[in-house]
Amino acid sequence: MTIEEAQSIVDNWIKTTGVRYFNELTNMAMLTEEVGEVARIIARKYGEQSFKESDKNKELSDELADVLFVIICLANQTGVNLTEALQKNLDKKTKRDSERHQNNEKLK
């Protein structure tokens, strides 16, 4: 699915299953919570922390999807076209970083 399709699907889901969007501040708090869950899994899987019993059934893919869902909700309710925003952001990064990373000795 494209980003545009995802925005439409989430909007439809919110309006039919979710009743309505939570307000922007609530969604921002939810985004922070979901990012924390991603961090928890990464800290245990790739870092030095060990898994707690309650963490063992958590999947990184599911938690990343939760983050994406909330980001799409925030974009929808604030009128952001994520396809256009991502393209504009990539153009900015390409122009700004066209040689920066290539010349970074730490990355070689």
C-alpha cells in the first residue's frame, strides 16, 4: 500500500471503528508511549538489557506499526499529506547531505 492509501485506510478505520480521532495532544502522548515500547524492545534485543517475562511476546514489527498508525493519525487530523512531506524531506536531506555522509570518515 502507498502512504496515501495508508492515510485513507486509517482515516476510514478511525471514522468507522475508532469513532473519532483522539485530540492532537492525546495522540502525541500515545506516540511517545508507542516509541517507548519500540525502544524497550530494541534495548532488550540489541542492547544489554534482558527481556522481562512480560516483554517476551512483544514484536518489533507490531510496535513499529503502532508508531506508524499514530503518526498517520496525527498527519490526517492536522492536514499533512505524508507522501508530499516525505518527498520534500528527502529532497532537503539530499541537497543538504549530498557530500556530508560520503566524506564522513566515521561511516567508512
